[in-house]
Amino acid sequence: MGSEGTSTRNLKGLLLIGPPLAVMVCLLLYPAGVSIVQTLQETAADGSVSWSLARYHRFFTDPYSVANYVRTVWTTVVTLILLIAICLPIAIYLHFTRSRMAAVVQALALFPMFVPGIIVAYALIRYIGPNGLLQSLLEVVGFNSYSSPYLTPWGPVIGLVWDHMPLTLLILTAGMAKVSQEAIEAARDVGAGYVVIFHRIILPLMVDSLLVVMALNVISLFGSFVIPYMLGPASPEMMGPYMLRTFSEVRQPDFAAAQAVITFLTCSVFGILYVVMLTRKQDV
Amino acid sequence: MKIRASTIVGSIIMLVLIAYVVMPIATVFLWAFAEKWTYPALLPTEWGLRYWHTTLARADVLSALRLSLALSVTVTLLSAVICLPAAYAFARMEFVGRRTFMMSFLAINAFPRFGLIVMIATLFLSLRLVGTFWGIVLVQLLNTMLIMIWLPSAAFRGVDRRLEEAARDVGAGPVRTFIRITIPQAAPAIGAAMLLTFVSTFYETEGAWLVGAPKLRTMPMVMLQMITGQIVVQYGAVLSVLLWVPSFIALLFARRVLASNQFAKGFGA
């Protein structure tokens, strides 16, 4: 190995990573660049091109578009809060418990990873939908005033939490590895209660993992499609279904691209946060 | 007998997860084998396999299945050919910008997927790739790269160098060492990455819809239509069970990789 010159080594490495890099440039950077430029341009009848913010102006003055945008933000925020509220306790429980029950809990919580979104959506329609199995079960125990979240704003939230739980949990359990049993026991010896331990020891160590979970989930939730399309109300709808309808039913690809750019810009803060977290963490 | 606090907490979490995670899937299985199930019965009132025959006899189901399998095989193989050499380079070679390039692949997740797909589809309109097989392949390919680079790269890094050196010492050439020593050690992770890619491509919906529809209809699109547009509940249930069980078994083989820290690290854990 030592006999190889630096430039030969560089060339070999770059040649091997060239193909996926080319794919990324052609299918990510180029389309994104073209879209951003084209949505800012307008072609007049005589073929002359001029710069214009008309499509973005249209989006933000159209009450329906704005309602869809607000609905997407609401769904993203609510889902993210629920995800952390559900996954953080499970991660803490798994970190401190070594038992058969903990193994079962872990398997159950990671199970959604093995189920594609479309099957989850269908399963939830049958389960939580009107006259679904959940309603039948609740009536057996005497609860008769069930109103189904299917086709309400809560439908997508329930489905998206289901879908995003495994990866969130994996990232949080990886983060919990930094919390040592000794530190907790030492704190307990000096009389610290659960709240103090959580607030003073666990939370500070988990900040990084929570930031990654937040960034990754916001980006993924904001642009989700299958689950809101199937479980959510038709109007207002989330950006995913809205973009798809604009593109293939209303047949206005330009306006769909403008919606995509708005999605990009909204997520860009979290995208940057995510990349910063990656560069801080990775030891590749 | 003293019951530990962790047992109580564990039991509560377990019950909630069973009600939330397991029961919906169980419902689908029940529907797939139900001939009649009227509310508020807790179980189907008539059981049977009638809908399996009618679902499988549908022409749209069979052609979509063929298309989806062809797409998944093509995307998986193409992704492997493009990404595996790069994974090896990232793991085992020193070259300028290595870390930055690796980061840039991991950063694919920093982009909202659906927004990106809309942008690609808009570009494909002008390239006349909309409605073509290769258009769908390309839009699905980007998705697969992170896993196909990250997981095998970690595996190549984990290969025991002493074994490679020992093989070289007893006279094996570099190619022979690579094929007999390096590849077998990395094979489980490569296999897991390919399985994951295959299954996730099979169920990829957004890209295939935007670029393929209405000319090309993949399995998830047929399923969506059967779920939202059909009065017969069982079609969707039968298809879900039929397609999900094989993919679940396939993913079980990859579960050690899937549920690992290494996998989570690819997402920034």
C-alpha cells in the first residue's frame, strides 16, 4: 500500500465513488436547482423569459394553499411531540431494564419498521375507522361514544406516529447509551428523585439525540404522502397529497414545483441542523 | 411477593403497544380470511378463502405485480452495482474529500423526499421520461443509495484485516483474498442492504405514482385504488397479507442489521 502515490490513491478512490456521486448530482442537485430557477421564471406568449414571484405570490394569497400549509405544520408539530412523548420513556425503560419483558417491548416498538406505510394505512382504517374493530372492542366494555379519527386531522397523526416510531426509538436508545448506570445510582445515593435525575442527568446527555430526532422527523413528516392521503381529510390536506394532486390531477407541474420549493425552504432549517449534527457525530 | 416498578411500567408499555401496533395488523389478517364481517361482531361471521381467488384473478393485480417485481429487481441490482464499489472505497481507502463525500450521501435525508420527487418528476416531463419504466427506476434509485452505501461500508470497515494479511502471507493474490476473505465477511451486511432496498423499492409509492401514472401502475398504486375506491374490503386485506408476509420474512433475515446501532448511526444517532 505504501508504494502507491497520493495522487493515484486519490484518483482510485474518486473513481469508485464517482458513479453514486453522479447519480446524486443528476437526481438531486440538478432537479432541485432547475426547479428553483424555473418557478421564479415566467415565459410570455412571445417566448421571452422574465423573472417573477407570481407562483409564490399565488401560493401565499390562495386561502386553500395556505390552509394546506398550516395543516401540514400542525400535523408535523403534533406528531413530533407525540413521538418524543412516546419514544423517550420507552428508550429510558429499555436502557435500565434487562428482562424478557423489555425484549418483547423492544420488538413490539420496532415492529412498524417491518410494515410498509401503505399496509399500515389500510390496517388503521380497518382498526380505528368507523365501525372498525376498535369500536367493536370498546362497545364490549361498555364505551359507546367512540368517534373515529379516520378522515379527521388526527388520522394522519396516528398513522405517522406508528410509522416513525421505530427509527425515533433507535436513535434515542443509541443516545441513552451515554447515560451510565453509575451516574444514576450516585445521584440516587445523594437523594435525587426521578424528576431531578431526568432533568439533570438524562436530558442534558440526550440533547443531541433529541435534535437529530427532531430534524429527521420534521423533514420526513412535512413531506409525507401515503398516510395523510389515506387517513386524512380531503380538505385541507397536507402538502404531500396537495403536491401530487396539483401535479397529476390538476396538471400544473409548475405550481407543484413551486409547492415543492416551499416545502424545501420550510425544511431547510432542519436540513441544515441535521447536517450539522451529522458532521459533529460521525467518525467515518 | 414484591412486584418491581419496572415490571409494572413494562406491562403498561406492552399493553399500549399491543393495542396500538399489533391489533391493526391483526385486523387486516382477520379481514383477509373473512367472507362476511358485519359490525359489531368481534370476529368475522363467515370465514373463507373466496376473496383470495377473486383478488388473484384480477388482471390489474397480476400486471402490477409483474411491473413492481421488475422495478424492484432492476433498482436493487443497479443500486448495488453503483454503490458497492463506493462503499468499499469509503471503508478501506484514503482519498481526498472522503469524509465530505460520505457526509454528502448521508445528507440525502436532509431533503424532504416528496418535494424532491416532485422536482425530479417536473424535470422528467421535459425529458420525456414520465410514463416510462426507466423514469421510475431513476426516481426510485436515489432513495436506495444511503442504505446501499452506509451498511456495506460499515461491514467492509469491520472486516478482520489480520485474516486478509494471513491469506496474503500464504500466497493468495489480492483478487483471491478479496473474493475469499473480504466478501464473505461483508456478505451479511450486503445481503441485508439488498433485501432492505428490494422491499422498500417494492412499496415505494410517491415516485412511481408521479412518474409512472397513469400509464404504468405499480402494486402500491393498485392497492391504494383498491383500498380507497373499492366497496369490497377484502381485496385490500388479501393483497396486504399476500404481499406483506414475504417481505416481512425477508426483513426478518435483515433484522439484526435493521435494529442495530449501526443502522441508526446512518441516520445520525
